[in-house]
Amino acid sequence: MWVRYAASFDMPLFKKRYSNSLMNKTTKKLYALALGALSLNAFGQTAKPAYDWLHLPQIVQPIFRTDTLNILQFGAKPDGITLNTESINKAIETCSAKGGGVVLVPQGVWNTGPIILKSNVNLHLSRAAILQFTADKSQYHLVRGNFEGERAIRNQSPLSATDAENIAITGEGIIDGHGEAWRPVKHDKLTEPEWQKLIKSGGVLSEDQKTWYPSANYLKAERAPGAARLAAGKSLEDYAGIKDYLRPALLVFAGCKKVLLEGTTFQNSPGWCLHTLMCENLTFREVRVRNESYAQNGDGMDIESCSNVLVENSTLDCGDDGICIKSGKDAQGRARAMPTKNVIIRNNVVYYAHGGFVIGSEMSGGAHDIFVSDCSFMGTDNGLRFKTVRGRGGIVENIFIKNIAMRNILSNAILFDMYYFAKVPTAGGKVEIPAVDEGTPRFRNIYIDNVTCDGANKAMMIRGLPEMAIENINLKDVSISAKNGADIIDAKNITFNNVSLLCQQTKPLYNIENSQDVSLSNIKSLNQPQKFLNIGGERTKNISIKNASPVLKADDIEFSLGANKAILSISK
């Protein structure tokens, strides 16, 4: 009730009523609780979220006619040898032209080149069907596309759709991108017999003999920064010499509406696996993504500048990030100005990946109103991973996360980092604080509730920029066992409530640097820490601790890097 009541006011009126001296303390408290539930900063500095847990976004599903065309009718052969590109695309074009329906891929191994999905078509793979994309790279034309948030030249994706509406890929069959023909591989990612077999297959080695490349042209292009970018005045033919380097995503749907991916296994992608760009009303249901752990850029799902998205009951095992939210990179992403928004992610499992649920680093168009719940991450590098860097710009806000289970996380269970692939200032050194501009990113209004992690290298890292603190991060009912504790650096309005840590290295358990308004309530160390808390930095202020366990003593706390002891308050 109070959430709706507060939301009914415009902010100027709310400020007036809140500051009214006649309002009693109980009413003020209820107003404040309503503000928190709406994810508002004090006095309306941030717009309220469009949705809450009780009123989630509604995602429109595609609907198809039952008319079915079998690709066998168009001359396709399931012998694993015949190239069926023309037959499959003809079936799709015919189905779409007739008003839509189902294109059936029955049992068999179907060798094919690129397939383009058309409006009102459901490409359905039977459980025993394998759609095998060819390793013959000449079948994939160079196209103007998008790579890591910027316009770029790529090879045509094995599966693509542009500005289509009411489309789907369904069924329990397997789609294989033949990624081993495209990707470089590092020596330390393979066993010695696997490495020797790869070398004998062809390709070239780097000068240090540590990386295998599909061709000399690939290696040459990798040494030229920005080789894939779409340069003014250049034609597609100008990129022919580095064609091998321009690896496609297995699936790219761009500018599409009412999209469904359901039940299918997508595996062995040349680059990213499933890339949806500027799509609306998008559903991933019971999808399986399988990439080798060493698959370079082998992301599972990259959901970029999309709105009204549902990801549920899916399983991912990836070479890079698992479920990833993006919205363009740097100036191009800001100019596009299309945030990823109104997203529900629930009941998913991520095995190997660089991150289980990820936002960034290409998030320059922003992201907001994202709801993540009831997910498990097993053996990922990071669990919850938020990443950006100076120059990106963009605002990530109104992110709601609950009921997350993790095990054997190789790095950080929870990570917020604004220094992605950037030099981090040395602790204790004087930091030159840049001016805030359009390239300054922002993370704010993020709520994390009921997280359990059994094993991580580090429990938490929350690291903002000196000129732009990570703001309003709220953790409640969190339990993590890890080697190392928690860092809170260049952050503001950080709230922990009922957070329990069991850490091997506890000197200190919590490290707070150059942060303001940090409230730690009901925090527990499940073993005796060597040092409970370090507070450092001249810019640190207003740190409060309430009901810590074990009870804090004077020698449990140290101050460093110019921090003033008066900034800390402790209560029971």
C-alpha cells in the first residue's frame, strides 16, 4: 500500500509533505520505507523503477499458425554431407510468404550454411535433429554488423534475423556452430595430446608458441587494434584479407519483435553464442548453451539494448560470460541511447562462465528494471558481475536480485568494478580525480537479497571511481564462505543487513576505503577474524556498525591512509 501511496505523488509534493513538521514519526518512517521499495534516492534524484517484484514486466509471446513445412519437401538431405543451405532457406521463405507456420527439421544430421529466419516462422528441430553449420568459411559472406557494442565487419552469422516479427526456434534438437574452425586456442587450456592434435590440424602458432590461430591472416589481424571496426570509406572487400578473424556469433537477431527461443541446444559457437540486439518482447525458455570452457568470447546470452525480456529455466556452460546484459559501447552506445530494460531472469543454472549474471562492460546505453531470481552458479569465475570503465558512460540502476545459490566461484562471489581492464590506483597514493562527463559510468540502486555462496576466492568487491562512487547498493541475508573477505572502495550509501562471512584470510575481513554512508547491521564473521575492519582514506566518512558478531573491540579495527577515527560509530 505504502509503495503505491508514495508513487502516487510527484516528487515536489512528496518533498513538501515529507518535510512537513506536522507529519508524525511513524508516517515519516512509512514514507521512507516506501521510497526504499521504489528504489528512489533521497528526494527523487533517480526516477522510480517502472516495475517491482509484485508487478513484473509482461513479455508478449509469439503465436504461430500450425501449418507445417518439412525441409525434406524442399530437397534437404540428412546425410551430414549435402549442403542444405538453399533448401532450408527456401522452406523458411515459403512458409513466411504463405502467412507463417512451422518449418520442421526432422531427425538427421543437416549440414548447412547460414540460415536467415523470416517473420511468422517457427523453426522447429525434432529432438533427434542436429543442425550442423559448415566449417567452409566461404559460405559466410562479410556483412556490416556489430561486435562488442560497436559497428563492425563480421562474417555472416550461421543464424540471423533482421527486423523480423513473430519468430522462433523451438524443439529439443541441437544447433552446432562448428566453432573449432574459427576460434584461437591457448596452449594452457588443453591437455598435451589435445594440443598436439590441434597443431597437426593446420593453422599457425604465435611467436611464443602459446596460442594456436586458424590462419596467418587471423594472427595478423589480431595484432592490429580495431581491425574489425567499420571504418569510413572502406568497403566489405577491404576486409577480405582478415576474413578468418571476423568471427560471427552463432545467432544474431537484430531489431526483431516477439521472439522465442525454446528447448533447443545451441553449442560450439564461433564467437558469442546468442546475441539479441535491439529486440523487443524476447523469450529464452529451457534453452541450453554449451561451449568449451576455453572458447574465446564464447558468451552464452548477450542481451543488448533489448526491452521486455524473459530468460527462464535455461542452462548455460560457456567460455565467457553466461547471462549478460549490454547496451552498446562508449560514444556509439550513448548515441544509440537504447537501454536494456524490463528484464526477468529466473530459474536458470550457469556452470562454467566468466560470470553467472553479468552487466557490462558495454553498457553505455544504460540498463534498468532488471529482476534476477532463483538462479544457481556452479564453478563460474564470478557470480554476480557488474563491470564498466571510464569512457563507457551509461547508467545501470534499479536492479533487483534475490535467491541466488553459488558454489566453487573462482574469483568474486559478488563483484561491482569500474576498473574493467583499467589501471587501478595504488592504495595510499594521491589520486587525481577526473571531472565527471558523459563518459562517466554510474551504478546505483541495486538490491541483493538471500544469496548463498559455498566457496569463492573473494566474498565481495564493490569498487567505484573517485569521481563517481557506486551508489545505493543494498545487501540483505547474504552468506558467503570464501578465502578473502569484502572490499568497499569509492562507494556511497552502502547497506549490509544480516551478512555472514566465513573467510580464511581475515586481515581484514572488511576493508572500506574512501567511501561514505556505509551501514553494516547484523554482520557476522563465522570464525574469529585476525582483523575485523580496516577503514582507510581521507574521503571516508559516516561508517556505522550495529550488532556485529563477534562483538568489536578496539584492536579489531584499524584506520589507515588518513582516515579519521571520528567517522566510525558502533552500536549494539
